[in-house]
Amino acid sequence: MTKNISYGEARIYLGVVAGLLGILLCTGEVAAAEKKGASVKPKSTPPRAIATAPVCSPDLHPKIAKVAPDHVKPGMKIAIKGNNFGKKECFKDVSFGSTSIKKFKVVDDTLVEATVPAKLKPGMMKVHVQTAGGTADNTVLVEAK
């Protein structure tokens, strides 16, 4: 008696067979090398940058407590104060509205210094920070230059 199987079931069976075949081939290579007296070592090691990369926690959600000053002009330096900004390597971006900026400095987990972009129109605008744990925003008033 034969049983018809679905396409999805066939894919699962094929995946299991391929996985088992890979294990058998791998263990066969290891056994052959060990028979010859060779030690089996990994074929590659991770690059040093990967081995020493910082651990960025997605659980630490950033929060902006204050942007100083809260009335800004294009080209002005500001301080973004808050918490859970994380390590410098885990901090991703500062933006004004949809304008991402390149000039910012992560001082520590609670302070980021940034420069207001030169081409912003006057009015209320959201300042966003993005970290490994998410985004946070606060509103500032952008004045004419």
C-alpha cells in the first residue's frame, strides 16, 4: 500500500535526509583523519573583530529625558540626555524628523551630543535616537538660522 504525501511533507523528508547525509559525510571525514593520526581542527576561526564585538542588548529600550536647548537653530550643538543609550558601538543613529545626521558623539549611556542639520525648516520637529534596543524621540522647536 502506498501513501501520497504532500509537497510540504516531501520537503521535510528531503531536508532530514540531506541533514543526515551531511552528518555521515562529516563524521566519515573525521574518522578517516583520526585513523591517520591527524588531529581534527576547525577549518576556520572567526575574525578577531567578531570575537571581540560588543554585546548590544535589545532589551535596553532608550528613553530621551531632555534635549538641551529645546529651541535650536541649524548648525547648533545640542545635548540629548536620557538613559539606556548603550555602548558607543551599539548606538546607531540620531535624526531630526526624517533627516539622519552624521555628526553626533555618544558620550556615555545617558548623553549624546549632536549637531543640528543645516537644512531644516523652522517649526516643531522630533529628535530621534536609535540604538540596539529601539528608538526614542523628543520634540524641539527649530528656529530660523
